[in-house]
Amino acid sequence: MARSNLRYGLNTGHPTTAIAQVPRPSHRKGSQSTKNKFVRSVVREVAGFSPYERRVMELLRNSKDKKARKLTKKRLGTLLRSKRKLEELGNIIQESRRAH
């Protein structure tokens, strides 16, 4: 905000030049790099799904969404994590249907 050299009003104070803020490394948290995405896909391919994930996928296939949501919420702790996991597993089920 440009300041005038006035004592009163909206732009009060000594005129200064704003220094551009450098983004903090902590603001990058959560953004996936291509390498990270690739590594996770390889790990998923090699390790497969955990038992509760297989059970949830079976529940989703049998259209028992509420039961699946309750199970993932119990395992993951919060409803938001549960929703994300259900979305991920639902996408995997759809991709497997497209493949066959």
C-alpha cells in the first residue's frame, strides 16, 4: 500500500518501498512432485492394498457406502481422511472396471 507523508487519512505514515516476500518452504507442504507421485504408484503396485482397504473396496462394490465410511473413519481417525480414502479406492475400482 502506497503511503503518503501525511499524518492523517488512509495512507498515513512515512513512504517506504515494499520488500517482496519470499515464499516459505512450509507453504510447499502437500504439493506432490512428479517423482513423489511415481514412487507412491510403484509402492502401491508392489505392496498392494492393506487388509482394511481390500475390505472397504469389497463394501464399495456391494454398494455399502455408509459401512465403508464408518470403517475408514475408525481406521484413519477423521472424516476428511476417510472421504479422501473412499474417493481414492472408488477411483481404483472404476479403473479396474475400465481395464476389463
